[in-house]
Amino acid sequence: MIAALPRLRRFCQGLVGHVQDGDDLMQSTVERALSRAHQFVPGTRVDSWMFRIARNLHIDRVRAAGRRGQQVPVDELPETMGEDGRATVESRSDLAAAQRALQAVPDDQRAAFLLVVVEGLSYREAADVLEVPVGTIMSRLARARGRIEQVVGRGPGVVQ
Amino acid sequence: MSNVFDERLAAWLDGALSPEEAAAFAQELERDPDLARRAAEWQANDAFLKGALAPLAEAPIDDALLAQMGLAQPAPAPLAANDNQPFWRRHALPLGGAVAASLAALLLLAVPQRGAEPDGLSLALDTTPSLAATRLADGRMIEPTLTVRAADGRWCREFRADGKAALACRTDKGWTIEGEAAATGPSPTDEVRLAAGSDGAGLDAAYRRIRASDPLGQEEEKGLISRGWNRR
């Protein structure tokens, strides 16, 4: 379990978009995992199991906070995202820019993106974590990337 | 561009297309400069986000945070090289003398013997390596400290919970408490200390009664856990 923590931490921070809240989610995830260790199926991946717990806790928290509809119209995003904003994004740390782009992606799509692109899970594994069909993962990844494209624009490193 | 195209592009980037589909998609990319540009853009965005988040998984998780999560890994107590006392004396945990006070605690820790569903404590003892702490569903922290073999062939484990140390042996129905003693020393997540001045009489009797072997090595214990406590 300890070996899975660094990636769990990254997943949590990516989900919530903040260091402190991410660590808080990681802690809650570990506590729940320890209290439900008997539910872990031997032979399956510990990291996937913890990603699922983190994801479910995150959903609970978002619901509890009464936040709905994570989709933010592009024109309502902070100024950093406009034509001039690109320079601003690039001038900030990569992590801040990445977090900003991720937070513009709806929760469901963000989780799929983090699992597959950042954590390297297969579509099948991501589908198991998020408890959805593989086809849903595929469409979430496409929509997440479309959204990121809108937000980042011609972001750093893109071939013009 | 339609969703179907987007999904194929995403799946292509993720290596999730079949070889035939991937080959067909590669041909489309060659024919369609707009698609190729979009593919390059998505790929670059992926690489940027992945690279930007990479350091998050490289930062070490500090001990304080591990301890907060109940995952502190206490250093194993050093063994005395020339010490003729039984092992449970040699590195017994600091135990209080108030053994008699703990009948209620013994009942609290006792493993229910009925029903097919194993209880949380038995599961914890079945699956948790020594010196790793596990939190039960009811919030109690359980930390197995060592594993021995009783003369009658049962596997037995000493563990700490609720500030008490106990010895339990495994039967087909779960783990049965063989002996128990109050531990005045550290909580399960604290460092295990040598037994200077402590009173381990409660568990001594239990260890003598089961005629315990020396503690198993880490690898041997790991093997037992992975085999569900079957010998082979």
C-alpha cells in the first residue's frame, strides 16, 4: 500500500486540483482502504483499488459540497486562457498551468484522463476503477482532450 | 469533427486500437493534414500534462503523514545476540502488570467463532504482515508483531490493539485468543522498544502453554500470508 502512495497522491491532487485538498483526499482514501482491507481482492492491483476508493470519496465530497456541473464555458474561464493568457499560462509553473487545464475538464472525464494518460492504466483497468464500460472511458478521454485543447489552446510544445 | 473521430484519435493516442484499426488510422492521418495537426496537438497536450504532474509522484511521503494515516513502519527491535532468555522475553513489548484488569478487553478482542464470514480481526491477522498496522472497520488499530508456530502445529501471532498485547492462534474458524496482557507502552504505530523493566508475564504463560517456536522470518511469514496460512 505504501508503494502505491506516491501515485495515489498524484491522482488525488489531479482530481481536486490542490495540494492540500489532494493530500486530504489521499489520507481519507488510505483510512478507508485500511478499514476495508478485507474487501481487497488478492491478485488485483492495489493501486487500482485505491484509485477507486479515492474517486468515490471525491464524488461524495463534490456532492456534499453541492457542487454540480463542473463544465465551465470557455469564455468564463479566468483571463489566463485567452490569446494573451497563453503567455501568462506559459510564464507560470507548468504544474499550475496543468492543474488549471485539468480543472476545466469535468470530473468524470478528468478522472479517466488522469488514470490513462498520467497513471498509465489501460482502458480496461480504468473502466474497472471507474466502474463504467470501456466505451465510456474512450468517449471520456476524447472529450477530456477536446476540452483541454480548448483551454490550453496552442499550449507549450505544440507543433504550429 | 464528430465524436467518433475524436474517440478514434484518443484511442490511437492511447494505443487502444487493434493493429488493423491503428494501421487504418495511420493512413487517415497521412491523408488528412487537419487530423494530423489535431493528433499532434493532443499528443503534445498529453505530454505536457503528464510531464507537469510527474513530480507529484516523486515527492517522498514524509513519516509524519504516514503516521497520520496509520501507516508508520516501526523499526524492528534489535535482537540481543547472546541472550538465553526465550525470545518473547528478549524482545517482549513493554507490558503493564495489570493483566487481571483485562477480562473485558479479552472479551472485546475475542474472535467470534460462529458464522462463515470471518471477522475483521481474523482477516487482519490473516493478511497483515508483522510490524504493519491495520485499522479495523470499527476504528481499532491492529498491529501484528510476530508469528510463531505452536507445538500442536497451529500458527499463532502476537499482536497489539487498544494498548494491549495478545497472542492468538489460528484455527479453521478464525483466530482464537490464547493470552492477553495490558501494554502500557507505545501505541501500535509507535516504535517497539526493548523490554527493560516491563512485565510480560501475561503472554509468557501463553507462549509457554502453546510451546511456541522461535518467531518466523519475514519471508516465511509472507509466504504463509500469501498461501492463506497453508503450509504449502
